[in-house]
Amino acid sequence: MTPSSISVLVLLLALVFATPPCCGKDTKKPYTVADEIELSRFIPDMDGSNIRFSPDGNYFAVYSARGRLDLNRPQDSLRFYRSQDVRLFLERSPQSRPPLPIWTISRSTYKEGPIIHHWRWLPDSDGVVFLERTVSGNQRLVLADLQKKGIEPLTPATETVQTFDIRDRNNYVYTVASETERKEAQTQTERQAAVVGTDRELYQLLLPSDPTVIEMFSHRSYDVWAVLAGKRFEVKHDGAPIAPEGDLALSPDGRSLVTRLVVPEVPKSWETLYPPPFAESAYRIRAGHGSASEYVRIDLQTGSIRSLTDAPTSDSARWWALGAPSWSSDGRAVLLSGTFIKSKTDAPSRPCVAIVELPSSTATCVEMLRKETETVVEDGYHLVRSVHFAAGDRQRVIVNFKDHQYHSLRAVEYQHLADGTWQARQIGDAPEIGHRGIEVMIKQGLNEPPLLVASNREISRVIWDPNPQLKNIQLGDASVYTWKDKEGRQWKGGLYKPSNYELAHRYPLVIQTHGFDESYFLPAGTGFPTAFAARALAAAGIVVLQVGETCPDGTPSEGTCVVSGYESGADQLVSDGLVDREKIGIIGFSRSCFYTMEALTTGSLHPKAASITDGWMASYFQYMQWPEHFSKEGNGMIGASPFGEGLQQWLKRSPEFNLDKVTTPLLVVGEGPLSTLLMWQTYAGLHYLNKPVDLIMLNTDEHVLTNPALRIASQGGSVDWFRFWLQGYEDPDSAKSAQYVRWRELRKLQDENERSLAVVHAASN
């Protein structure tokens, strides 16, 4: 072989080994729970927005959040862009680089999120203000000064700020929590030789020092403070602190405040004048103190209080509408998202989005609120999320809302006509935020990770990809899946398949609960990253059906309706040849714990594994622990109260009285002591019945988890649990060895129980 031919051979071999193969093994790594925690997400604020232009349009800010496993903390960020930079980028060649933010704020100051909360621009566009979670867990008000590129605290770190509104750095209002009464009550409980339990909650007696118990049951008032012309003072009425119930709206001149206060004495007439959406509702306005609130205007200098409508807020009678009050730019009108208006004819009325003209003290409706009952959704119903005057003009009103299925946020504009009526015009999806020829939005989908995108009339381009690491991760495939239950009801969910899915293979199935939204990239399957782990389970070779539940709440048919949907969905997947009927699991969280237990005690699925985390299960034990909270829900779901003849209904319908029917290994997870107490009956009952059950208490007081380590324990625990029971797989990680020792013993117990059932079944035949 000549030297030249050797050189050619060496070159060819180098090319072969240097060039990746076009076919064969995928080099991307499988998706894990850790990948999900590190994922940057664009999380909307209460008004549905995660992008906000400055009032002058020269800048916009974008909010994102991710988990930091290295810090074991969430990290929230605000990225500030110059609008002109984006405008020029859209005009340049496609090869031009996206503009960089002119400033980025990243905060990881506490173990739980959100760290940055309720953020908004100053009216003069000089910066953004937000509530920041401090190292101690308090919330303080801070200013992110865009000109100085610095953070300036506006309230002390030792205070806990709940709500605020601001005109500039020298004029703002906020509510701050008073700790005195809470600490005094806690100290008395801990030091007294005997504690009076009458009229107190059980948890206050058993867990007086638990942070969740203190937060939920100890009296905690949030009093109004103001800073006017740089001078800080507490706002008082007749010498007493003022404790609002809702958001604050500071007038343009900074002299007055609109908010909600509890009505001191509710008139008897309000019981009939302002009814709930349906007559049978147990939640209604009652005469006396504390059953209703109203919108008021407070003079900050004198502390005088004046009712705006002389009528209750809509949610006082369980007509739901969200959003803070909004002032017109001239200070002559206030827009309210949900309120009744004082009746002129003494006839019952329904609430509306309303405008109050302050000079004349007249209130008029812009949009009536629609009914959503346990059986009927009124035509045109949508959930109002926020309201505001378009560009401060009191003749134009913008209502942001979500439809009955709670899909993408949309908006409608109302124009005030000369005849006094309001004309509606749909203006599309609210998340597209635009100013002076450019629009900025979050582009994402069921299989599309979120991207920050800008567009003009000619072109659309990506400004920022917050998750470039996903290019090296195998995400698998998700699709919309539809089916009908036995009663003919239409169901829709998300179907997550393994990345190496084979058509002829039947896979294990895990049914995930608590809703489905195809318009978002939600790797967990739902927006609640507690227990659920759709893409991580799919990456491990398990098909996941994420169910969008549409059954009526608070009725005896609620549980049977949902279980019918689960069963029919699983049956169709089996019929389609996708899943193995003998390898089905189900996950419940919060309210869907009841659905899961209903499926285990009454359904035909007979899952091979199940888990429930921090939820309501219509159990007698839960009912008696907290009757003031659970009685209306429990009575509605079971159809009676658990006393007298009604107890027979509970014995028949409550899953917790039917634990003997459970044949499924169950993982029970509590989130802190209070949650574990709520979940205890299920664990204790199954343990007493010698059934395979494992109990885990997460050391947290969060319901929807944000802490990275806790998410690993919760979501990663789900993956481990279902892989063990549905695939016979054990993670070789030595740190998990103890859990598999427990679970192997549970598997032995399950095998024994199944053999016993088989013997009984054979004898009966």
C-alpha cells in the first residue's frame, strides 16, 4: 500500500468515526423529574400576564421561574428589554442575533416560591415594583430601578406585606401583617395549665406551633399603611387600624384608596336582594356580621370610609370574579370586577363588572356575571380574571377572562356609546402584549417548550429560548386524546407516550387527574407539580393519560361521574391496543384524592397501584376534624350529613367507610403534620385491614410544591412507586434502598391478599 493510499484510508476512517450516525440509537438522554425542576417556565400573574410593557412603551419585562437543585431553592427572574432593540431585530436579516436584555434580575432568597410576586411597572416607567420573599419567608415591597440597575427596598424585611399599589417611589399604599395577636394567642396556648378548646379548631389545640395551623386559624389582620410624599404612616378610621379584604387601588392623585372591607352589620334585606347563583346553595349572604364584604373608598389623610355601591361584592354570594379595582386616569371613575349594585326596585339582582362614577356616586353595569352551577353553565359564561380602563379612558373597558374550560386567557373590549350602553368587541388572546408596532408573546404548546417571541406585521422571531438544554433531552410525544364514557359524556385528556413507543406493544398506564390544558407545555401533565410526572413516567416506559375533569362539583354524582370518565378512557386505550389492562395505576392530588379513592372502592378498573397526596376524600374523620370547612362539601358530595339517617348514606358512599373493598397498593402522602392528620384515616384503615399501604410525610407546608428537594421527593417518588408496581423496577440508587425494603414487604402482602381473594372467589363459584 502506497503512502498516499494509506493517507486516504486514514482520512476515510477519521470521517467515519467523527460523523455521528444518521440512524440507530438516539443519543439524547431520557427526560427526568430533575429536568422538569430545572425547566424555566413563564408563569402568569393573577391577571394572566407574564410580559408587561412599560407605560411609555420604551421597555418590556418578562417574568420566568425555575428550580435550582444546586441551591435547593426556586429562582425567579425578570428580564428587561428595550423595545427599540427588538424592533430593529425584526427589521434585520434572519441571521442576526436576538437582542440581549438590558438588565436581568434573578432572585433565590427563600426555599419556597414564588420569590417575585405581584410585579408591575411604575407609572413613570422608571422601574418595576414587586413583592419579594425574604430569607425569613416574609414578603417585602421592593423597587427594581431600571435607570440605576439596582434594587431598593420600600418596606422593612421584618414585615410581611400582603398587597400594595403605587404611583411612584414616594407615594404608595400597602397592607402589612400584624404579628402581635398571633404571637399572644400562641404563647397563651403553650404556657397555660389548661386551655379552653370551645370554639377553637382541633388543629390549634394539637398543633399550636405548626406554621400552617398558625397561618390558617390564628387571627391575623393586615392593616393599611401609606407613604405619601415620602412620609410613612398607618391609616386609621376613628383611631382603629383598617384591615382590607382584597386588593388595593390608589387614586391617581394619591389621596384615596379603593378596596374591600367586611360589612359591619349585613342588613336582613341583603339575603333576598343578592342571592347566590343557584337557590340550593349553602353559601349565601346572611344577616349579621361577617358574611359579606363591599367595595369602599378610603380617604388616606382622614381615614373616612365611604361605600361605593351600598351592596355586597359578587363573591360574597359565591359569584366568582377576580381582579383588583381600577381607576380611570382622570380619577373620576373606578372599575370593579365583580359587585352587586344597590337595588332601586327591591328586586333580587345578579352582580356585574361595574363602573362607579365618583362625582355622581352612580354605579352602572358593563357586563353581567353568568351562572356556573353544579349542573348548568349559562350561555356566555366565563371567569373574569382582571379588568381595567383601556389607556385609562373611562369610556373603554377591557375584561380579561377564561372560558368555562379554563383554556387560554382572552379579552373583550367594551366601548361606551352615546345612548349609555356598552358595546362589546372581542380582541383575541390577552397574552399577546403589543406596543408601537411590535408584539411580544410566549409561544408554547403540548409538545412545544415555551419560547419568547416578538413579531411585527411582516415577521415573527424568537427573542429568547429559556431552555436550550432540552435539545439534548428526549421529550417523548404527547397528543390530545378524546373518548366518551358510558353515559355518553365527552372527555378530553393528554396522552403521553414513551419516546421509543412501539405500536404492537402494550404498555403500563398511569391515569393522572386534576385537569388538562393542551395550550401549555406542562411536562408534569398538569399545572400542579405535586405528585404528577407525566413525561418522566413516559420516559420510563409508561403511558400516561392526563384527564381533564368536567363533572359537576359538590353533588352526589361527582365521584361516580369522574370514575366513569377514568374507566372509559382506560377501556378505550386497552381497546386501541396501547395499554395493558393488568398494569394500570392512578394518581390523586387535592380534590382528586376523592376521585382516586372512589375509583379504588367502587370502580371496575382495579388498579395495580395508586397514590394520593394532600387531599379531601369525603371521609368522616376529615369531616369531624374541620366541620366548619368540610361540612358543606361533604354533605353535598355524599347527599346527607353524617348524623341520624344521613349516617347510612355516609356508610354507603364515603370511600373511607369502604376501605375493605380496596385491593390496590396505595401510597399516602401528607404535606406537613396538618395534612398528614387529614390523610391519616386512609392510611390507618388500610394498615389495620392488613392491606399494602405506605405513608410519607413531606416536610413542608406547601400544597402546590415549589421547593426542588420536595418536588424530587414527590414527583420522583411517584415515578419510583409506579415503576415498582407496574414494571417491577427498582432504582439502583443506594439512597433509595430503604423504600424498596418496605415496598418488597408490601408486595409480599399484596401477593398473600391476592391468593386469599382467589381462594374465596373459587369457593364462591
